Amino acid sequence: MNLPELLDWIARYDLWIYGLLLAYCLGKTGPLPMVAGYAASQGALRIDALLMVTVLGSVAGGQLRFALGRFASPWICKTFPKAAPWIALASAGVERYGFRILLSYRFVKGAFSLVGLGAGASLLSWRRFFLIDGSGAILWIACIVSIGWGFGLLGAVLDPRWAAYVGLALLVFSLISLAIFGKRLKQRLLPFAENILKERTGKKQA
């Protein structure tokens, strides 16, 4: 299946694609919305519908994780002891650096569930989490869909024989860049959370 055939298939089954995007953003923060942004730039998907379902999925995913952390974190930590220190780190980090973490954690691979659960287990109010995390979801979707859309616009001004290859190369480059950015962001945030956890542990022992 070549690129025009794939785009035609996406346009033909667009409702299923929107449903897939909703479920995908509910479960993770991977690159699929970027690919969808490219498809939207080629007319295979509606950009307004794409933004709506991806933002809705990402916001709902954050809220579900927060609810799970708020009502089930003791059971999770008891059932999965190895997860307890990580949830504690995320919880402490959210309480101390909530605004920065909740706006940026979707850019870090593997942080979606951890931070959501940690936020639910923290003292952060649900209303504040909803407002900041919702803003973070909008920021994440806007960035990643815009990258895909930009690939499409760039491909439109190139020779059709090279557009697909250049678009694929830029997609790979973007994924690598996001992975590097996410790793560095994680390296910067983790020591802060570890220090908070040590402080709290010391206070409890005292």
C-alpha cells in the first residue's frame, strides 16, 4: 500500500480512525497524533475533529489515572510493592512542582500513568489537577499534531517523488528529538523528587 492509497483508506474509514485516536490518547502519549496531523494536512482527516478527539482522550486519560491514584493507591502499593516508591516520587514531585510537571510530563516517555497515579495519591486538589493537567494535554496535542501538519505542508511543496521520503525522515527525526528531550526532562525532574522523598522519610523517622 503506497501513501496515496493509505490516505484514501484513512479518509474512507475516518470514523474508525477517530475512535482509534481517542482510545490511543486515553492510554498513552505516543506519536500516533503526529501521523494523524500529517493525514489531516492531506485532507484525509478533519483537523477540528482530530484535535477534539485527541484532546478529549488525553484529558480523560489523565483524569482516570488521577481517580485511580486517589481511591486505589494504597491497594496498588500493597499489591505491587515495587511500584510504591515510584508513585511516592511522583506524588511528592507533583505536590512540590505541580505546575511544571503537569504541563510537561506528557513529553516524557512512560510518565503518563506514573504522574497521573502520583497526582491522585498526592494532596493536590482534583480541581487544580484538572485545570493544569488539561492545559498540559492541550499543549501536548497542539505540539505533536502541529509537527505532523508541518510535515504535510512541507511535503506539498516538494516533488511528489521525494515528499514521502522527506516526510518519513522528518518524522523519525522528530521522534528521536522528542525522546531525547523527554529523557533530559526526566533526568532533571527525578533528582528533585528523590530529594523530596528523602526529606519526608527523614521527617517520619524523626
